[in-house]
Amino acid sequence: MTNGFEIASNSAPAGFNARRDLPAGFFDSYLALHRAFAPRQRSIAAARREALAAAHRGQLPTHLPPSAAVSSAWRIELPEWCRDQRNQMTGPADDGELVVKMLNSGAPGVMIDLEDSMANEWSVLMRGHRNAVDALHGELSYHDAKRGGAVRIKPSRTVTWVRVRGLHLEQLGVVPDEPTSASLFDVALLVHNLDPERLRHPIAIYIPKTESAAEATWWRDVFRAVAEAKGLPADHIKCMALVESHPMAYQMEEFVFELRDHILGLNLGRWDYMASLIHFNLSNPDWVLPDRNTIPHDVAFFQRLRELLPEVCHKRGLLAIGGMTALFPSRTDPELNQRALEVLEKDKRNEATALMDGAWTGHPDQNAVAVAQFPEPNQGFRRPEGIDRYPDLRPAPLGVGRHTEAGSRAAARVTIQYRAGVLAGRGASLIEGYMEDLATDRIYRLMLAQRVLHRDRVRVLDDQGAPVPHTPEYLTTLYDRELAALLERCDDAAQRELLRVARQHSEAMIVSGRHDPI
């Protein structure tokens, strides 16, 4: 196996000239934003690295000292246009057909994604930006061969959000000879290309991958600067933010305080959150993850945050949005379809009981079931009774699920298939009935890293109940075996080569400790 690999950063192609190749007038205004905000983004990235290193030294995230953010009596006024977000349909921006189908699904909200469900490549990114702008202007369509014509976006009250890339990513090839912030580039380009007069509601951004309350000031200042450059009021851009890192779970109220002129809700991005939990607790054998699909949806490390998030949001007048159910319905497999919708109903009912106002789904057939689980238009800012405002958000998953070799095989198999999809330009892939994106890839790679690191403390059992020590040599054998099984079922030469390269990348990322969301 070759360890000498590198996952390429997103870069504009050779010969690219930003003044010539980006929209007229964009680059000169962008340079001023870049000079103001790229250094701050690099400082944030450095602070994140130090926080993770501190956790691995034993200084784990915890609640912040009391401040005005928590003790003062402030609230936002939720606008009428986004009071109902009982379901936010989400999908990759580069898939124009899916974007149209999501917007025509009847979902109260749609999140068009430029981040994890898209491959982070220039051509994919540019297609995603074009689709997002056309969708927001109501102009996006696709050709339907069965109907023999174009399918367009139907007029509706659906709230349309755009998730931009996170502060952990940089964009190359736009500013000569230096990287710029991918978050800044996405927000600035999107707003530059939009005509606010053609929008049904203010520009609405989804913020991913936040790791501290201090980062809220970066987003606040960017929203204001970009809006003012467009001639819009400083508070025009609205947002929701994902809680999908372990440190952020302890700083939610402080984060929304800094963004109170812009923010309308928080979303529990639970799969990324699980990956972050593992990453910050990597040195603790009590945190060796059971097989993913044996972890109950109400496991304590999820449920405590699932209950705290509505308390923080509803205290301050914000919406609390739940997560994605990964098992997808199928129009060709009735048994799988029924099981997927039953899992969805149970999952969303649990989130509604925890006082979430809505949730995410990724398939139009899930919308009706999801919406039906939540009160209309929202929970009325009800707050949980008797909640501990400062709970332990790190209860280890002891006695939960199973640690099996079959789970390790599934992890290797899925990471190979997911990474092959990325190499082919896809950020999300339907694998074994589940819609998998970067979060699943991280969870499975971290799970295997744990099982290798703590092989002398945690037993992983084979089908006969015998322990299987997860040595580095076993990891290589595991990946070789799962690759061979995938190749046996694949006749396409190009796809076979993608699987081989993906297998190398996946193991190498585990061995070299590349656990960041890339």
C-alpha cells in the first residue's frame, strides 16, 4: 500500500484569470474582502488545531464561564417567512435535477449544498453556484425524458437556504499566489450573483463546521461586509448554523449571541458531530465506537445535546432543527422502502418529543412523513422542563451497540466506495441503502483508527465470538479483502481503478491521522 498520497485542495484550473473568468466587477471587490478576512480565517484554523491538540493532551472541551450571552435577556424576532421549517430537504447543489425536485417536493425548507454532499472540485463548485443562483431566481429546470419536456420550479413558499463551505477549507487559484477562505469565496460569489429583487426572502446561508463561539464574529462581519458591498442593509443576510463539532456543543448560546442580528436557528448535524466526538476523544478507549448501525438513535451523547439545543434556541427565539436519517427509501424495493420510512418516522418523532421544530431529509418521498411528526408551524418556543443547562455532553457509549469484525468490514467497504465516488466527482453516494457523505466517511475512518489504537483494551469479535486484534497489519488485510470483494462485483475497468485508488487513500488517511473533514 502507498502512504504517499495527498488529497488535492480545490483550485481553479491552470490559466484561470479571476478578473476575466469570474463575473464582471467581482474580483476587485473580493480582493478587499480577502485582505480583511483571510488572515482571520487562518487564525481560526490555527486555534482549532490547538483545541484538538489540547483535547488529546487531556484538556477536553467544556462549558464557557458565565457571560452576558447567557445571563442577559435578549431574544431575536423570528421572521414570518421562516416560521415553518418542519422539514428542510437537503441535497448537492451540482445536481440540478435534484435541486428542482427538492424545491417541488412541498418541503417547508430546502438546503442547497455547496459543502459535504458535493465533491470539492472547481468544476463541480462552479456548477453548484450556477444552480444555486438559478434556483433562487426560480429559473432552474431539467429535461425529463418521460414527460418529454422541461420540469421547472413551481411557485411556493419554500424557504431556500444555501450551505457554503466551512472555515476549515481554503480555495486556491482565485487570488494569485495565495489561498483564500472557501467560506468567504462562496458567500461573496453567491451574493454578487444574486438579484435581491428576484428573491422571495432575504439571502439565507447555512453555516457548517463551526467549532467555537468566537468564530461567530467572523461570519457576522463577513455577512455585513458582503451585504454592504451589494448595497443591502448590514443585517440583510440571515443564517442558520450547524452544531456538528464537539466544542461547539458547549458554546451554542454564546455563538448565537454574537450572530443575533442574522441567525434564525441551529441544526444538530449529528453524523459530523459523532465524528467530532470520536476525534476529540480519540485517546480514550471508552470511546471506541460500536458498529455504527448498532448505535440507538437516542444514545446519551446524542440525546443530551438533542435536548439542550432546543432549550438554547427557544430561550432566544430561534428554531431548533434536527438531523438527517441516513437510511433512504426505495421506489424499487418495497420492503426497504417501508423500513426506511418507519425508521424515519420513529427518528423524527423522537426529535419532536425533544422539542425540535423540524429536521433534515434528503429524499422527496420522506417529506410528508417528516413534516407530520412536528407541530405546525413550530414548537411555539416551548422549553424542556427540568433541563440541566450545563450537562455532561460526553457520556461514553459504554454498553451500547456491538463491536464486531463485520462492523469493521462494513467501515472499510463503505469508505472505499465513498472515496471512489469523490474521485468520480460525487460528494454523496447511496451505498447499501444509506445516503453517505463525508460525515460517514469520517466516522468509519475514525472508528477503524480507534480499533487499531486501542486493540489491547477493546475486543472486536468475529462471527463466532472470537476476538480479532485490529493490528496495523490486520487493517491492511481488511482493506485488501474488502477491495477484492468490490472488484469481484465490478466489471467496469475505470470504476475498478477508482476503487483501487480509493482503497489506498482510505487506509492512508487512517494511518497518517488525516481525520479532518476533507
